[in-house]
Amino acid sequence: MNYGAAATKTEIWIKDVAHDGPIRPLVKDIDARFDANFAGDHLFLTTNWDAPKSRVLSVDLNHPERENWKVAVPEGDAVIEMVSPASGMLVVGYSKDASSRLSVFTTAGKLVREIELPAIGSVYGLSARWGSSEAFFTFSTYTIPQAIYRFDFTKGASEVWWRPQIAFDGKDYVIEQVWYTSKDGTRVPMFVVHKKGMKLDGTHPAVLTGYGGFDVPEQPAFTTTAAAWVEAGGVLAAACLRGGGEFGEAWHKAGMLGNKQNVFDDFIAAAEYLEKNGYTSASRLAIYGASNGGLLVGAALTQRPELFRAVVCAFPLLDMLRYQKFLVAKWWVPEYGSSDDPKQFAYLLAYSPYQHVKKGVEYPAVLLLTGDSDTRVAPLHARKMTALLQANAAPGRPILLHYDTHAGHSGGTPVSQQVTDSARIFAFLEWQLGAPIR
């Protein structure tokens, strides 16, 4: 059982099914995240308890009392994201500088080997069995589509087990990881993807995206929309903002509650870096965000409108003084705070995008996206923000709302509709940035 949208606390209960034993608590009074993996008569717990970047604990189920727990893999300088017991050992997935690493350890914490990955990218879907001699994982990056790999413990090597057929040659593109300085001096990483040999002359259409919340990391992963964008000559930039999970719980806390403005400062500094270093210019830069990312681009829109030419704001939170009153948003109060609390009201008001739309400002062109079936973020955010911007923005640039009467936040749409939705966004970006999307 998890508490809070970012799992600030976890309960784990166990039962000896073979002997029909009672259900009893293993973890229920610790304010930390726990993830459990069975391995024979042991349980391996991945947790950020007394370890902001996480560690792995070993629990002997024959003696599960807390005083008997042992550290299997200690906390290090990289964030432990996933663990899978396999072949009598532990496969541990890390995030190091916002990209994935895979290592094999003994159950006593001795490093056996590193598992080589194809490039800087993301590993997910790690799966194995305790008594098996193989493990499977999915890898992708901006220039390599998702593929399933099989790691053979006997050979100590991995190979492609399944790969989709996608007409995209990633060898023509480059992934850069750059570091820039945010407003308060914090160094923040960002991935930038573009064609090889591109001149940094500020003439290229670019899309900057990010998330910055709920301990969710921004890591390199393949999407067909991103591939189509860079294939057409565009620049894709993804900033690893505070509030995410790239560097552990401390990085997350630096972008939540009263620290949320740090996230927006990080994002704005990313845009300034791209323009200063010739990747793009303000007249050719768009920002994209969805859900919590919609809040991100909404705040950037109202705080620094001159930095951007276009904004795509999908399924967004925008009125942060009332968000908690609708649908499931009350569960996000541990992340954002609530205007029902006078202290939290003050910092929510300080950045809430809806409350900071000003009369006569030349805002970027804006495309807001939402739908009737959004069961997470109430569609009212996008509707009312559209109306307010249309009533107050200086004339000249479009403020548009695409409202789907069937779809919503979590997808569930057929491929044909997904293609249509992507084409709509591309058409908007081509119109505003002059991007040669076909």
C-alpha cells in the first residue's frame, strides 16, 4: 500500500501461504518508499529509508523482525530505480546523471559485473526469476526504438530478444547531454537531440519539454513524435528539472511544495541556455508539457512569455488555488500543497498560472489540449485558461483549445486517433515555428 501520489510512505504485509499463516505487517510505520521482491525465503526491499538515493535491504522471512534486516546493496552516488532477483543474484537498475545503468550484485552486495547498454538511454521493464539464468529488460533512447534485451548470466552478456521494425535511422542524429545553471546556482542536466553536423546559428525550430514533479525522472526514451520532429530538422530538448527523480529524494523535495518555483526557474534557464548557445531563438522555440508538465509550461508562459514563440499545454493543472477540489486532485496535496492552508496558499498564489494572466501582454501562440474523459486533471483548467488568455492577451497570436469529447488524460485512444492528435500538434508547430513537418 502506497501513500501519496509519489509514494511518500509504503506499507508491506506478508503471509505464509504454504502454512496458511496470518497476514502480518512487515513495514507500516516508516515514512519512506519500499518496493518488495521475493527470492526464495528472502525478501529484498528497495527503499529510500535513511537513503535518499535508495538502497536494498535483505529480509530473511524466517526471521523477518527489523533488527534482523541486512543491507544487501548500500546507497551510492547513483539512484537505485529497480531490483530484480535472478540466478541467485540481484540485477540492479540505476539512474546515473539521468540515464540508466544496470549492474549485477551478489546478495551480499559484491559487484559481479556491469551490463553493457547500447547507448545513453533508459532501462525499464526489468524482469527475471530467482532460479532462472536469464533476465529481460527494455531499453530505448531518443535515437533507438524500444527493444527487449535478454541477459544470459552464464555468458555474462546480453542480446536483442525482440526489436520493432521502425523506419528511422538513429545514426543520423546526435544526443548531447549538457549542463546549465539555474537561477539559484543549481546545475541542471538537459538532453538535446538534433541532426549530426547542425550549425548552432539560432535558426532551428526547437521544442523544449520537461516534467519536474512526483519523483518522475526525465530520461532518454524513444517516441515516434520525437523521431519525426528531429527527422524534419527540429531540435528536441528535455530538461531534467528539480521535482523529478533523477537524483533521488533530495532532488524531488527541491521541487515540491514551497520549492515548486525551482522547477519553473530550471525550465526557464533551460530555454535561455538553448537560445544563448545557438540551438534556437525565441522566435523559433516552443515548449510542450502535459499534466504536471502542463502546469510547468503554463507557469513558464505567464512568467517569461517573451522566451517562447509557441506553447503546447496538454491536460494541464493551471488554477492551483482550486485544483484540489476536483476529481482525484486531493491526492496531490502532499506534492503541491493546498490553498486551504494559509501558508501553502501564499506560495501557490505566487506561481499559479491562471492567477497571473495579465491584460495586454503579447503571449506566445498557445494550443491547449484536454477532453471530457480526463478523470485525473479536471478539463476546467484548460477551458478557463483558454477563455482568460483570449480575453486578455494582446491580439495577433492564436490562443486555441482542442477539446475532445471522448478521450482524456490517460490515452486509450486508437492508433488512428493518436496519429491525428500528433499531426494536429505538428501542424500547430509548423504554423508558428516554420518547421518543415510533412
